[in-house]
Amino acid sequence: MAEEKLVYSSKINKIRSFALILVFAGILLMYVGILLKNVEWLMLIFFILGVLAVVFSCVVYLWIGTLSLKTVSVICPNCEKPTKMLGRVDACMHCKQPLTMDKNLEGLEFDEKYNSRRYMKEQEEHK
């Protein structure tokens, strides 16, 4: 039986994808509003929800853009392309290779729980 390989995704790419989904959801909501133009109050609600989704996506894009400026740029050991790391563990933006800069986590199975402060605090208490 072939071993299943897990594919990881960069946190920055996940957030950007969420913002893109919000843009399309907002446009879809406004399109539904056009289809409901006979019921004006319902059309207005869908338009407002659509505009709010698009505005929220702009806020998310702005937030991840400023957060991306503060990230650590590293060279992926697998594909040798520059990528940005957000947190203790992350995945390469290009080849999805799990990455860490924390020496204590090297050799451990990749898990995003290593980024939580609660988990790291529990590990400190066990030492």
C-alpha cells in the first residue's frame, strides 16, 4: 500500500486565498441581489452584504500585505527558491516543503500546533 504524502500550505497563501474567496463571494452576493431586483429590500440586503465582503477582503489583503513585510525570508532547502516564513513552522510557498527555524522542532513531525503560544508554553512547563 502506498504511503500517503501530506501536502502543506503556506500560511500567507492560505490567508490570500481566503481574501480571494471573499471577493468572489461578495460579487456573487451582489449578482444574487440583481436577480432579486423585484424585491427591493432583499436586493439592498444582498448588495450591502456583497459590498461588505469585498471591503473585508480588502482589509484582509492589506493586513496580510503588512504582515508579509515583517516575515522572515528564507531559502527553501528543497527547491532553493526564496520563501517567507510566518511563525515557528510553515511550508514553502513553492514546493510545500515543511520548514522550521526552531532548532527544538527539527526532526519532529510537521504540525501547525507548534505555532500556538499555548503549546509552546506547555512544552516549557514540561521541561
